[in-house]
Amino acid sequence: MGLVVQKYGGSSVADAESIKRVARRIVETRNAGHEVVVVVSAMGDTTDDLIELAEQVTPVPSGRELDMLLTAGERISMALLAMAIEALGADAQSFTGSQAGVITDAAHNRARILDVTPDRVRAALDEGSVAIVAGFQGVSRTSRDITTLGRGGSDTTAVALAAALGAEVCEIYTDVDGVFTADPRIVAKARKIERIGFEDMRELASSGSRVLLDRCVEYARRHGIPIHVRSSFSGLPGTIVGGAGRERPAGGEKERAIITGVAHDTTGARITVVGVPDRPGATARIFRALADAEITVDMSARAGSTSPLGPVDIAFSLPRAALARALDILASLREEVGFEAVHHDKETAKISLVGAGLRSNAWVTTALFAALDACGADIEAIATSEARISVVTGSERIAEAVRAVHTAFGLDSDAAEAVVYAGSGR
Ligand code: ASP
Ligand code: MG
């Protein structure tokens, strides 16, 4: 039997009892004959608490020291989990990301994995131990400083180790039973997806589905590592993420559309730059300044302006966390570019329908707009591709909107499948 990587999120190791429960599951897997590598997140809300603590000390903690602080969260859970496994009579050794050979670039708080050299993990397995690795952290090859991969990065650690060690599967344990057709926290009738291709999963993840991050899915796709997303609370089989996904059924002239699920994202904000002069380079200047500050913008649109100063308004979405920085950058560009004003909306939401053949089947867009309209959700911006239709809307009615779209596309389940076992969403 092969090597299995298991990743447990913060909600699965929130307290001593949960750590013991997880330890039992790990020892069971070990006793079934597998070699087991475990990647663990910080207990419960530890990471949030540490960030808050840092902000009480200084509003802008340095990236290097913040990484030193946050990696302590995973050190606590990895050591406790190793102790719990040893208490059950099995051998375990815990390793920091750096000890496990997770080599990253030097970008603090959002480092990328460049290489994984898990010699010590391999040696621990050869000695018959379970290897426990702290998630979401590594060490920079150039600066030799400790880095973190960004929030939710433990999933990527797990997939990266699975790839480096040639694991047969990477199991991601969370507080729901798998990947659902919508977030089971707001759609009680969400349906569990048994198998989903990498591409579909990536679309869901990049549209705000919190169950897996897009970077992790992309890493798994590139290395061909199947991911099994499942609950550490129920023991039920979850969702297998891997392969190319479903074949579209042929139907008439055009192939019919497939609807995989509905994702939503409430972490965005929207900015409108009013009265941008219509000279070459003005729009490019604005987007370049944002890109230089590593602010990712999305769902951008140009429209005729009501301002006498310039013929166009430029609107775009961005992560709410980057809003203050973006507004500063735009203020500093105002004279140079010569636009009139900047408006912003802190509370926007995005709802996305993910599937295949979406753009070539006009009924899909029509049915989506009808469902949104019926529940009173406004439509501020739209982006369409064959794999996804995204709509920016106000955040007040987002839960109703997701439920309405889920029902309209026939995704509702009759059985009560969508159980949420813990609150944190990881
Ligand atoms: N503990 C980190 C976080 O909360 C990493 C993770 O959970 O994946 O973001
Ligand atoms: Mg966490």
C-alpha cells in the first residue's frame, strides 16, 4: 500500500479532543499499511488571533516578523499532534516547513513554493514514523528567512509534499463532506460532487469557493496529484478532484451546457475612476500602477462618462483587503492621468456559475439573469467565458441570490447532504 498525504485544517484540530480524534484517524491509516505524511494547520482561529495581536503592537508589522509569528501557530499543532499519535503507541516526528524542505521565494506573507526536498520526511517514514509537517510555511533559498504561503496555504503544502514524495493521493480533511454545488453554509440543498476535474475545480476556487484555494488546485493539476476532499468529522467518502472532468452530452446543433456549481465571493470591493481622459495610455497607466503594487483587479469595464472632463469611466473589482492601498495609489495618480474622481463600494459580492459550454448556450445567461432579477439582486458587471459566468452584485442579498441560482439550474438536492460540522470553514 502506498503513501498517503493527509491535511487537517484548523477546525479539525481546534482543541485537545479534536487533536486526539485526528490522531486516531491517522493511526488507523498507518495500521492499514500506508505510509502517512500529515500536514496540519494552526488550531482553530489561531492565525487570525496572531494577526490581531500583531496589529495591536503595530498597524503595519513587517512581513518577515509576521511570518515568524504566524508560523508559530502550525508549530503548536504539529507538536501536539505528534504527541497524541505517540500516546496511541505509534511513532511520529514533527517538522517545520523549513525542516521538511519546503523551499520558497522570498516574498513574505505570499511566498511561492519553488522546490520541495523532503529528505528528512522520507527518512522519518523509512524509520516507520508518521511524519507531521507544519502547513503554509517554508524557507527562502535566497534570504534564508522563514516565509508563509498566504492564508489557507496549508493545502498547497500538502499537495506539494504529495508530489515530491510520489503519494498516491492527497487527502484534504475539512469541516464539510467534500466539494458541493454551492457553499453548504448558505445553501442547505447543496449537492455533494463525487468527482470534479481540475479545471472545473480551479474555476470554482478562483470564483470564491472556499473549500480549496486555486493555487493548490493548480499545483495538483500540474503534477497530476488527485485530491480527496473529505470531512474529518464524518468519515464519509468526499469529493475526488482530478482528471479532465465531465464530457459534455451532445445535443442538437450545439453541445449542451453543463452546470457544475455556483460559487460566490464576498471578499471583494469595487472602484470606479470617473472622467478618465481618452488619451492613449491613460487606462494602461492606472492598471500598471495597481499591478506594480501587486493588486489583482478583475471584472473591469469601461463606459462612457457623465463627466465633462473625459469620455470614459473605468470600473473594476479588487480584494477588499487591497482597497485602501488602491485608493492611495489612485489619489497619487490623479494629477498625472487627469481623471476627475474616484468612487468606491466596499461591499460588493460576486456570484459565478461554473460549468462548460456556458457562453455558447444563450439560455444559460438568460436563466441566470432571470433568477437574479426575481430575488431583487442588481447586476453591476458581467464576465462570461465557456467555463464561467460571473456577475458582480450588491452584497446584501447574496445568500438569497446564490440559493435562487442554485434552484434555477436544477442543482438542489432532495436529501439533506450538506452538513457543516464546524464553523471556521477550513
Ligand atoms: N493557518 C493558516 C491560515 O489560517 C494556513 C491554513 O490554514 O491553511 O491561513
Ligand atoms: Mg487556519
